[in-house]
Amino acid sequence: MRILAIDYGIKRTGIAITDEMQMIAFGLTTVASDTAIAFLKDYFSKEKVVLVIVGEPKQMDGTPSQSAEIINAFIAKFKATFPEMPLERVDERFTSKMAFQTMIDSGLNKKQRQNKALVDEIAATIILQDYLRYKK
């Protein structure tokens, strides 16, 4: 029984997943945002996911960011498609910066760090790791 995290963006959506025991978060993939629901339908048919975490982008003052409207539309579509799936929101204020720093710390070269899909996947993983840490 896994927990899945989504870093939803205008173009790309990073997806991370836990192991069966919900101890470790790791990047799963990045998909085009307009295919995210189809990807999730397929994934949920193969894997037992008990909770979905969606990043909630906020400004420094705590107000919703400009992408909040797009993410809220995705969540409405998600809930209509998967009405039984529990969904929680998690503050994702610094995850993209942290993902980029993680790539630097991991020794990835400049060309690899320009891979925005990888940044999104790492950001989703950070969102999920934060959730797991908070849950304990």
C-alpha cells in the first residue's frame, strides 16, 4: 500500500511513490500534465495506492501562488475521476529550489540539471519525503 505524490505543473507533472511500507520516497516519473490523469488511471490499476499527496504552491506570505488555479482544476478533475482516493495537500514552497540543489549536490552536470522533468520528479520526491517525515 503506497502513497503517491504529485508535483503538478502547467507543462509537466512530477510523480513520486513510496515503498510498500511507506518508509522511503523515490521518484517515479514525469509526465506531460495533460496526460497525468490517464497515467494515474493506469498506475492505480497496477499498484495499490492508499493516499495521494498534491503539492500546494504558496507565496512567501502564505497566499496561493499564481499556479494554484491550475492545480485546483487538476484536483477537481482528479476527484471526479477517482472519488474514492484520499487526497491531501502539502506546502511545496521550496521544493523546486531544493530539487535543483539536490541535483547539484549529487554531482549532476549543467546539462543534466537543465532537465526540467528530472527537477519535477525530484520535487515530487521531496514533497513525499516531507510528508512521511511529518506523519511520523
